[in-house]
Amino acid sequence: MRALIVGGDHIEPTRRALEARGYDDIVHWTGRKTSDLTRPFPSRIDHMVIVLDYINHNLAKRMKKLAREHAIQIDYVRRKGVLTSH
């Protein structure tokens, strides 16, 4: 299974939590680049994690919209890396 983490620099706790859930392919976007707003969405994403403390409002809004369009479950994470499903 494949997951996308959007935002954050130190994502190891989040990566380990996803691996524990069975995700073996994890893609990470830092969210710091302005090009992330227009970046093509990766294929075959099963799950998305948005790191709220490290992402701008426009990118968060785009990711939530794409998740709805592709029926992808989203988790929101704060700095501590605790996954909370929505």
C-alpha cells in the first residue's frame, strides 16, 4: 500500500506509524516549496497524512480536495506525529 505525507521535516514517527499499519511505499512532500501547490498528484495513493504545523493553508485545502476526489482517507498530525483519522 502507498501513503503520502504532506508537510514536516522530521517525519520518522509518522513514517513508523504508517509502516506499522502496513504501508510499504511512503511518499513525502515537505510542503515548503511553492511548486508543491501545482505538483502532480502521485498515483495509487491509499492514504494521506497532513502535518498541520508545517503546511500552508492553500496546500492543505488542495490536498483535502484531492483526497475527497480520490476517496483517500486523511490523517492529521501535529508536531508529535500522532495520527488522528478523519
